[in-house]
Amino acid sequence: MLSIQFLSSFWAFVVALWVNIVFFLPGAATRFNTSQFEEQDTITRDVAILGGGSAGTYAAIRLRQMGQSVIVVEKEGRLGGHTHTYSEPTTGIPVDYAVLYFEDKPWVRDYFAHFNIPVEKISILGQGVLRRLDLRTGTDVPYSDGTTLPALAAYTAQQLKYPYLNTGFNLPDPVPEDLLLPFGDFIRKYNLDGAVDIIALLNQGVGDLLQQLTLYMMKYFSLEIIQDAVTGFLRTASHNNSELYGAAQRELGSDALLSSTVTATYRDDDEDWVYLETQTPAGEQLIHAKKFIIAVQPKLENLDAIDLDSAEESLFAQFKNTSYYTSVAHVPGLTPGALILNRANDTLYHLPPQPAVYVLRPTQSPNLTSIFYGSIDEMSETEVKSHMTQSVLTLRNAGYQVQAPEFVAYASHAPFLLTVSADAIRGGFYRDLNALQGHRKTYYMSATFNTHDSAQVWRFVDEMLKKYFMAGDDSG
């Protein structure tokens, strides 16, 4: 005779199995039960957006300008993603320590103008007293051989061969083999050695630069970046780039669910709605949306609450990523205005082996320094800060009477650059990835689908919205 305990466990199992079948089986949308949510806990919008970083926030603002209703689900207590600003308590001086500049493009100026936020031009040249040091030993590292300008001209000529790299990954078939070379091989093939130092300065966060595929390096160090490196970038006149996202947050109001997560989704092409179960500070809420934008990095660990099908999962599983970390610290004994660029005396192009500090940068506050750090593999905050501290203390060998840094702010940007292998790209990976746009009423708009550059992310989002979200469009 079966025990009551056994029967209870058995029926609990059956109920759980039934719920999973109803929720996840394709074609079962009509059986998705929304009755567990009260009317006040149900949100209906034209578009739901997962992620309130650069792409998700911009998409939300632009969609509202297009007359569509939106809801943004953001796990952090603020919008802005990679944009971080620390305000010094004693002086109120803001210190940007992640996104420092924006490209000077018309759509960028328009975005800031929408919020009445003044911007100013800023040159990356002449910021601080530059010293190139090997932060493993504290010894000085010489400059490059003086061929930077000719090498940049040659690099520009190569860029002009591939105008389709401007926005997205709309690659031809077959993909040019030059784009699939390790970047170090590409540099040697076209005598671009003199450009490596400045590329390394601006392409932070990419892991081993010489081993990354040329495709990704050319996307990151684009013609637009070269132009603004010469003519100047933009930043907010307040020197607080988070001002942009504070303004966006105020405009979105209750349409931005902060400190919230998506716990489950249900998407089916035969249904009129996408369903998102969410956990918010106000409790569980159910979102009904006609379309769904995923604006977070499409690594499987970021999408564990999304009901991925085999096509989505097989593509996202192929991504590898680099890691990038930024901080603000008080470094006792460091000369105010010191700009320390980490280079190596015993490596090709003097590039420091990763993991490593990229740079110690002076900030607007004479009391604070920002420290940027890169790694191929993900590291804990404790590990990163320990390595940063070791590098700072090595400055004693260079004549600086420094003490250990006192960290006041820290941000992890991992996973950062998402890449796949050359063989995957040859096999049509990006063709298949682009085909996901509109699949199951879902659209992807993170930096992975273009590049880590706010201006270029916004341009990509604009093109996606015009293609798939204009009034009367029923794509997907």
C-alpha cells in the first residue's frame, strides 16, 4: 500500500511537470495560465526590454519617441550599464571610470539634446603627464619607432575595403580571409606595426589583442574612432556621463523596473504576446508585450530565465568572452596628474601579458586615480584588486613613493567582448545570428551585435527600430 507521503510527493511531481509542459512546450501558448497574477500585477506594453544599459535605454527612449509603449527590466538599481560615475563625497567632483567619451556624431548630439544635456569636445591627447612603465618591474619602456602616422594611414586603407563593417555583422559569403586572421598576423601582413600602440590604448578589454580576429579589432578600432582620436570626442559638459542615464531614468519613470529580474519567459510565434514573469521590488509581476528586445550580452548564463530554443541556444553557446574591470582609488604618494601606461620591455610591440593593468589615469579630482584592468578569463573582485595593488606598488621602483591604493569604486564589465572562432564565422555564424532577429518575436540589440562603442550601438539600435518597429510593422 502506498504511503500518504509517497502520494503527496508523486502528485507534487505531476503538478510541477504539468506546469513546465504548459509553460515551455512550443504550441502550448493557449494554455499559459495568467490567472495567478492580479490585474494590478500585470503590465501590458508594445515592447518589453531586458537590460537598461546603453542599448536598452536608447531603444526605450527612441521607441517612446516613435509612439510605442515600453517597459525596461534592469537588474541593477540604475540605468547605464557600463557607464559608471563616482562622486567624491568631500568635493562632489564626478569621476567617470568606465565610459569616458562618446563619438562626435549627429545622432549622439541629438540624444543628449533630447535631455537638454550640454556636451563638449575633449581630446584624448595631453591628458596628464604620460609615462610608459613595465608594471611588473617598474622600469621605463621606450616609445614606438615613430611610424604611427604612416601605419594609421595604411590601417585606414584596409578599413576602407570593408564598408559593411560600419554597422552590425552583415558579412559577405565567403568572408574575406584577411578578416579571419589573428590580428597580429594581419598587422605583419600589411606593415601596421607602428599603429599597434594606439590601437592597444583604445582597444581595451579585448584580451590578447594580437590573437583576436582582425574582424573584431577592426570593428572596435573603426574609422570613426580614428577620426575622433584626431579631432576630439564628446563628453558631458558636467563631466558626469551618468547624467545621460539619470535623465533617461526620470523620463521613463515607472516604465523602468529597476532592481528587477526576469524569472521566466514564454514566446511563441503563434501567440499575439510574449510573456515575461518578473521579480520586482513590488513583488512578482507579469509583462505582456507584442515584441521583446534582449539588450544584454547573449551569454547563456545571462539568459538562463529565457525559454531558448535549440537554434538560439546552439548559437549563444559558441560565444567566448574577455573580461574588463575598472576602478577609482586614492593612491597615496602618486604624483597628481600622473598618467601611467602599462607596457612591457620583453614582448612584441611592448604589450603587457594579460591579465594586466592597462592604465592608471588621473581624474578631475586631484585625490583620485582610475585604474583599468583586462583579463582573458573572468576574475573575482578580490583577485583584480590584488593585482591592481601589486602593479601600483611596483611604481616604487620607478621613483614614486606610493602606498597601496584605497579603492572607492569598482565595476566589473565581464563578460565583455563576445567572439566566436574563425571556423564558426566561415560556416555562417553571423548569418544565422542575424536570422534570429524577429524569431519568436524577439530582437537582439546588445554591443555583441555591433561593437563596444556607445555611438555605434545607438546607430545599430536605430537601424533595427526602423526596420522592425515602425508603425504598422508586423515583423516577427
